[in-house]
Amino acid sequence: MTSTVGSFSEDRTASTRASGKGGRSRPLQEEALSGARFFLCKPGTNGNALELGREFSSEGEARVESLKAGLTYYSLQEWRPVADFAGRNPELKRELVTR
């Protein structure tokens, strides 16, 4: 059991070295948001309805502008449903739409 823990830590160290980031990796949130679009909320909205304002090219830019404006920002991902009839039971999958 000890060898399993040891090998896990060795694999983890090797993967961070291979990435070349010196042990720093992107947070899981940012990895999950690939293909996302970022918007500020419209000023003056009460928050009950989703109203998208200005769009930004990156989450970092949206964070800075939302802080400056005192507004919240939204991250939006668009998905397309895909039916897979290859197996015995049909499956409904999703495919990320990139723009």
C-alpha cells in the first residue's frame, strides 16, 4: 500500500515537470471552461433574468472589467446533442460548439 502512494506522488511530480510550468498547473475551473464565452451582465438588471452585456475574449479580461464596473460576469458554453447508434443501446452525447 505504501508503494502505491509512493508511485502516485512520483507520477504526479513527473507530470508537473514535463509540463514545464515548475509545479504550477491551471486550476480545474479554467480547464473546464474551454470553449467558453465570457460576458458582463447588463448594468441595471436585477439579477432575476439573464441579460448578457459586453463579451470578452478571455475570463481574465472579464474578471478585470467586472471588478472595475462592479458587475458580475457570466461564462457560457454551447453544446450540440449527438445521437450515437453505434452500440447496442443508443446513447445521447454532447459535443462542444466552438466559435
